[in-house]
Amino acid sequence: QKEVEQDPGPLSVPEGAIVSLNCTYSNSAFQYFMWYRQYSRKGPELLMYTYSSGNKEDGRFTAQVDKSSKYISLFIRDSQPSDSATYLCAMSSTLTSNTGKLIFGQGTTLQVKP
Amino acid sequence: DGGITQSPKYLFRKEGQNVTLSCEQNLNHDAMYWYRQDPGQGLRLIYYSQIVNDFQKGDIAEGYSVSREKKESFPLTVTSAQKNPTAFYLCASSRGQGTQETQYFGPGTRLLVL
């Protein structure tokens, strides 16, 4: 079993829809959680960063962490065709944070249709 | 402009050949990383370096080698021992060790075998 599981999709939604992207993990020591967005043939760019549990909002994006369920989510409101990309979750623990090592999910491919 | 550059964008390798991928950053970051990305597998860590003249193996280091002679440079050599080198290679950097720092990614190099 992988440490981080992410449904690869693809996920196709109409423009304006609310999108929910999710990752589950098995290591209860994970405390730092990130979401990266990767456009086709480009490097990933950081979207959201959260520490421990709770919600964080940035514009149309909301990141949610539920440590009791070992589950993180990224919500995109009023989705746009420009949101079409692969979304990668990543996480680390205080043990690995000293090395900077991140554990990545497989990535979910999202397509927002006009 | 501060950032991470990778070259070349595409690289072709012949059987038995060693090839070197370039990664340069002008962000004054101490830590640098190399990842390999295959379809449906997310990012896997090859090597990382937290400081000049020091580096550690990641999860899939076999068939690869690195050097870190300068803070801004972290080249990756794909040796002939790597039997399945076709992949998208991503270089990343972060401010340093001891804290959980965000990783910033370069644009990637796509390696293909002739």
C-alpha cells in the first residue's frame, strides 16, 4: 500500500462547477500538507500549504485537512477552463521535514469544459 | 527573475550512453532535489542535497548520479545502468534544512531513449 493515495482520474466537469480533489494517507506522523498544480509538460507550482488540521482558503481554492481520517481535500469553486491541469498532493512529517523530503500522490487530472 | 532553470527541455539517449541533465537556481536556496515522474506514478525522489558538497540517495537512486559543487547547481547524470530512463525529470529547490520549506520546481526535462 502506498503512503499517499490519490485517484488519478481523469475528472471532467463543466465550467463553473465545484471541484473536489482528495488524497488519503497512511502515515499518522504527516503534519505538512501541500497541493501543487501541474500544467501539461510543465513543472508543478505550489497552490496551497497547510500545517496540521483545519481549513485554508485562497481565492477560489480551499484546502482541508482531516487528520483523524487521514484525508485531505482541495476544493475549487467556480472552476474555469484554465484550471485544467494535474493536481498533486504532497505531505511530510516532522521526521522528514528536516530533510525536506515530500511524499507525493499520483496526481489527479482535471478537465474543465467550457 | 529568480527561479529554477533546467536544460535541455528534451534529451535523447542512445543505448549505453550516459547523459547529464542540468539544473540551476538563483533563489539562493540551500536544498535541491531531483524527481522522476512517470505517468500515473506521481513524483519519485532520486537524489537530494541539503548543502554544497553533500547529497543523499532518494527512493530510486540506482542508475543515477549527482554532484553538488556549487550552491546554485545540481546536475543529474543518467547512467547506462538505468535500464528504463524514459521519463520526465524535475528539479526542485527549497530554502534549507531544519524547517519545512516549500519546494519550487523547474520546468522539467523529458528524456527519451533512441
